[in-house]
Amino acid sequence: MTKFEVVFMSYPAIGHLVPVVEFAHHLINHDPRFSVTILIITMPERPILNTYVQSHAATLASTNIRFIHLPTVDPPSPDQFESPFGYVCLFIEKHRPHVKQAITNLMETELDSDRRLVGIITDMFCTSMIDVANELDIPCYVFFPSTATFLGFMLHLPILDTQLTTELAKLDTELVIPSFANPVSPSLLPSIALEKEGYSWLLYHGRRYFETMGIIINTVHELEPYALNSVSTSQVPQIYPMGPILDLVGPAQWHPNQAHDERVMKWLDDQPPSTVVFLSFGSRGSFSESQVREIALGLEQAGVRFVWVLREQPMDQFSLSDDYTNIEKVLPNGFLERTAGIGLICGWVSQVQILSHKAVGGFISHCGWNSILESLWHGIPIATWPIYAEQQMNAFEMVKELGLAIEIRLDYSEGSDLVSAKEVERGIKLLMNYDNEVRQKVKEMRKKCRVAKMENGSSYASLGALIEKLVNS
């Protein structure tokens, strides 16, 4: 029996790597003829990635998934870049010779007529590896772990670029982007698109998608039908919606501080069903001390039970947030004492485990796409508080396009005006209103997301179509 190998090139961020690993599981579970090799770029600034890879390496090997660590390269000088995004994109590009060598070694030592390399699947921001696929004459696909609306923006960018008479950051009119039903304010665009360097890289990646055999996207047709239909044109490679691709165990399995997780889950066990609001803002989510105080006051005024993941601002723009060593210094005087019975403040936790807990009834989120999919999977409504990346666009889509979230802010970003305690209080009360329409729509979407993954569901069928394309290419 012929067997098939697929090589993944992952972007070095936990929110990109985890969906790649989970998708590899889906592929192999659906068709055991497949095995997967995932190429890993090591970044000293992101130790959480190394922890994840090390903890999964042994178990994954027994399931025909393995990691190959690429040799290190000299990193670019961070002071040459406007943002971490430009730095990481160039850092990835410098790995191209090592990627080619790793795949060549694989082809020469492990593959034969009974086992074929049928595809290289590269992350949405690793498109320089398309050159490697072309040089080795291997079909190349893009893995897009974000929304169909953002994919539409990326595919539209080369057209938009020919129409712009000024930088995006200077636009004073709303944009018509085909994947959105409504015009989009420039303030909702990813912050990197508003910087000259970030814009250039997004434009580069968007152009390169057209050179591939297909785009695998972590979404559900029933969730984003308008956006998916808008991008499925004859000019665009085949789109394969595969979602929700989720790690339903989360870091509870591999994060070093598991006792911390157990403490939070034990506290939740003692709370009544659907009464706790969960506040979490992703691996880079942190706020100024003045904003932290406004959140605390808003929580107190709302009078609800809460679990709040509170993390310290990073030392520089290239690092991730970290847990506070002393949270009392940033909270209002007496806050911990006054909320001792109803609230819990914690550091990094297994978000998906908390969202699956029966006590949780609402989620104040940064609107990272993995977080949105986790909340929909568990039927937990979101209040939007985007911070970076494409999260403002995600929040806009969830609130204005789909009616699946409550708005706290849509265009918040670092340096924005403070979200006042009153706004926080209002958002929480709307979120935890059990009769609101959003809550009902989220419950309906929960069912649709689960049906999509079942036999004959839309995502199941999409995976079958991709496998057919891979084995016959």
C-alpha cells in the first residue's frame, strides 16, 4: 500500500503551531496512510514554543507526526525593524536553505515508490518556502489559521495596492473589502498593515498565495459563508475550510505550572453553572496599570463572579507577556479583599479547559481566532476587546457581520484611550444577560461547528477533498 508524507512549515508562534499539530492529527486520523513532518524554527524569545514541542515530541512520534528542528541562523538585528512581524518574517526567510536541505534529506533517505512526499504545507506567513517547493517540484499549499474575512483582505491587498494614493494609516474613508459585507474602517485593520514595513510583508504574502495549489483555512463554512463565497473565485486557489481545528486539552497537559491550573479548576467547581465571566487576552495580552485598575473597578461594579488572567506588560516588543510576581501593586486598594468570595485572579491557564467548564457563562476576549473558535465550540458568548494582529477585524466580524459577540471595543489597540470601568461594567452585564440574542446565536453556532466535523459535515467533506487532491497530484 502506498503511503504519503506531508511536510508542514510552521510560523514560530504558539497560536500558529498548535493548529498545525491538531490539523496533522485530523489528517492522519482521517487517512492512516499519511505521516507528517513539522519543521520547527527555534526562537529564544519564545520559550513557550520550546516547552510545547518538547512535551509533544515523544507522544506525537507514535502517531506518525514528528518535529524536525531546523539549524539555527544568525537573527536579524531587531533595531532594524518597526515591529516584531517584520523581524520574524525575515528571520523565517533566512531559514530557506535549511528547509530545502531538511526536505531533500527526507526525500533521499526515507521516501521511495511506496512512500511519497505529496505536499509542502506552509504557514500563511512563511510563503518564502513556496520557492523551496517549486525548486523541489513538490505541490505547495498554504495553511491559514485565521478567518476567511482576513484571508479575503490578504487576497484583496494586491488589488488594493494598485488603487491606493496614500498609506493605509492616512486613509480617512472606509474600505470596501470583498470578504466583508460592511465597509471596514482603517482603524480596524491589523496594526502591522498600518506600518510601512508590515504592509510590505502582508502584500508579499498575499501575492504569493496565488502561486499555491490550495489554501487550508481554520474556519467553518456555516460560520463564515459570506466571506468564503467571496474568496472562492476562479483566480484564487481552491479553498479548504477545515475548522474548527482545536486543541481541546490545551496547555493543562504540557504547561509546567499545572498546579496553578488545578487551583483555578477547583475554584470553578464550587461556582454555580454559567455564572462566571472569564477574562483572558492571549499570550501577548497585557495592559497599562491604569487600564488594569479600570477593569478591576468595572468587575467590582458589575458584581459578577470572575476568573481574570492578569499578565504583566513585556520588557520589549519582541517578548511575550509574563505573569505578575506581585499583582497587588497594580490593583485598586482593597480589591482582592472585597472580591475574595466571587473572583479569582491568575496567570497563564489552560483557556480551553476553563471555557469548557460548566460554571463559565461569558468570555471577555482579545478575539484571537483560536480563542473565538474555542468559545464557539463550547457555546460561550464573547465580549470583544481586541489588542493586536488581526483581532480588530475579528471583533468587527463577530459583532457587526455575524452578530455572535457583544461589543466592548472594536478598535482598541495599545495606546488607545482607556476603556472605562463603566464600559467594562456595561459589557459584562450585557454579556451575562441570559436572554440576549447573541447567547442564543452562539448556542446554535456551537451545534453547527460540531456537525461540520462529523461524517458528511462540511469540514469533513473538505478534508476528504484535500486528501483526494494530495494523493492524486
